[in-house]
Amino acid sequence: MMTVDYGIERDLRAIPAEKELLHFKLLRAVGKATDDNVPQRTIAQMLGVQQPEVSRILKKLRLNPSARERSPREVMLEHAAGHISHEQMMRELLHWDYTFGHIAQDDPIGESYVRGTWDQIERAGDLLTDDDRHALFEGTADQRAQANAL
């Protein structure tokens, strides 16, 4: 396997993070414009897309309203993209008021899992190191214990 210069690797790994961050920015901008009663056709013109694309973006927001809010995943992506330091990422994630996934109460057979923000930590992939995961697991032990007691 060929060794890649750290700077090149960092730059290449930042691109998918930047892409996902840009998607969050797009969702929020379209949502805000719609909230401010800007017509979809106008939004489409400003974005350089067709109106049906704006409609699809709004549908994504309706299906996932939490996309309007900052999330732990966004913090991890900001670090991966080089916007914030590792220390800033960990500080914010350690102080996050996490929600925890659970089976939907109105699901009689227990097949509908409602995700919480902690799930984003569990599914972070290579956005977090094993040391990061360990620190977050230890740093949120009380919060997770309280959630499990409910």
C-alpha cells in the first residue's frame, strides 16, 4: 500500500465533510427562505436549480425537521473539514445535551427505533478515533445512566 502525505490525506478527507456540511447549509437556507415566504421559484433561481429541486429539499426538511438544528455529526464534520480544532470538537461533544434512541411508544411490536443525538456518536465512523469515543463514553456516563433510568 502506498504511503500518502499527511497534508494530501487531510485535504482529501476534508472534501466529503465539506460536502455534507454544505448540504446542511443548503437545507437550512432553503428552510429559512421558505419560512420568510420567499417563493420556491425565486429560491430555485437563486440556487441555479429547477423549482422541483427546491420542493425535494423542503420534503427532506419535513421528513427530518432536526436538520434545521446543529447536531453532534455537524460538529464532527466541522473538525474533519478543518473548521474547528480537535479540542473544540471534543469540548462541544462532551457538553452536548444528548438525546438517546428508543423504541417508539406507539409501536406495538417494537420495530420502530427513534434515533437520538447519541446515535450520531455511535455511528461516527472515522470521524472519531477510539480515544475520542472512549473519552465521550466516559464523559457522558452520568447523562446516559439518567436516560436509561427513565
